[in-house]
Amino acid sequence: FTSLRQLATGQFGTVSVVKDEESGKTLALKTLDKRYLLRHRERACFMEERDVLVRGSQIPWFPSLTIAFQDTSSLYLGMEFLQGGDLAGLLDRRDGDGVEGEGSGLTEDETRFYLAELILALESLHDLGYAHRDVKPGNVLIDARGHVRLADFGACALIDPETRRIRGAIPVGTPEYVAPEVLRAQEDGRKGYGPDCDLWSVGILAYECLRGISPFWAETDAQTFARVMDHESLICSEGSRYGIAEAKKDPFFAEVTFNLLWNEGRPPFVPDLSSPEDAHYF
């Protein structure tokens, strides 16, 4: 591979745009540090991420996995390069910084399109038996046609097929978007939580799209978590929250034909790209 540009750096590794010299294809190469993964194995779900991409290879809402390999120090996932950037970048371009004051956000029609496709992506993921647990604007990518691709399955967890619950007391996700039941699981991991923790995150994302600011952001993670736990005045609790089926029937989506979105939906934003290596939306 020839490295063209680094897109992101995180705790577990990096994501870079590379060119496969054999095929000539441009890929997004995710490089994960083995030592870090081993030290944080309860939070770093590499096998789940790979399995989702392999088992979901026919699902249009996920990036296509091209290659997976390893060497002595790192694990690698080579995926199609989705050139339209992400929803976080789209919001930034609308002057919504999500930190200090409100930005302009997106229109209702724009928000409706992205939420509808995101809900379909999560429906596919839950049907595979996984919860994402880190739904946020930065993990909602936009492809060259302008459609949504749900990305970064590194926090995914298996859903128990009998109880439809996820067990675990290790905090996962991004503070502003994490569901309160996920935080409560730190105190009692036996009870766990359901895949609808992802729908909580969709609700936060919806608010941010429309208002240009995240509802629970605070100066510190501890303050953010406190605001999330004191959420009753804004968003419903786990027991009364929508599931995927209920969300699709909400009046907000009354004019959306979900099964036609991929082939006939009209994205509100179509990237203007100069080449297969064009990464200017990142």
C-alpha cells in the first residue's frame, strides 16, 4: 500500500487513505495497535468489528471490507474509502460547532433523510445480532452518492439472542451520546441493557442535526454524564423508548418510503469529487 493521507487518530490506532498498488483501488486502512487492544480487550471489540463487516458484506449501509490482515504489532482492516466525509463535518460546515452556542444545523428534510438511512443501518446491524454502542455524527459516513454508511464497529457488542440484552460493566461510547442505561451498567453489569441504547444516540443526533448543538455537552466528561443521567425532562427512559420498528412509524417519517431509500432516495448533499483519492471533506 501507498499511504496518501491520514484521516483520523484515536486511542486504538489510525485510519489512513491508501492506494492498493496491486488493484489500483483507493482504500481506507484502519490500523489497530495490538498491545493497546490487549490491554483494553473489554472495550476494544476488534473481532466483533471484523465479524460485522464480514457478515454484513451484502448490507449497503456498511462500508465494504476489502482486506483484513495482521503483522507482529498491528491489525489491519482495509475498507472502501467513503469520500463524502461524515455527518460531523457536514454539521461543522453549517457553522454548528456543537460546543459554544447554537449553530444553524440542518433542515428538517435533510435531518429526516439522514436519520431514516441511519435507522435502516441500525436495523441491519441489530438483525445481525449486534449493538453499535457508539452512534455519533463522526461515525455516520457519507458515500460518493450522498448516502449514509454506518462506520466504526469497534465498540460493537453481541446481543444475547434469548434475553435481547447486552451484559457488561465497562463504559463504552462517546460521553455526549451514551445512553443512561449503559452508564448504569457500570454499577450493576448483571442487568445489562438492550440494543435500543443505539436509539438513544439517534435521538441525541437528531437534536444536534436540528439545533446545531449537542444537548448534553459539558466542560468535562463527568459533567456530561451527570447531565445524561438527569435526562427525564428531555428524552424518554429505556422502558418507554422507541425500538427500530416504532421509530420507522413515527409521524416524522410519514413521507419516507424506507425500502426505496437506497435506490431511489435523493440525498440532500452529493459530494463534489475530483478523483478517487479526493479526501477534502475530511
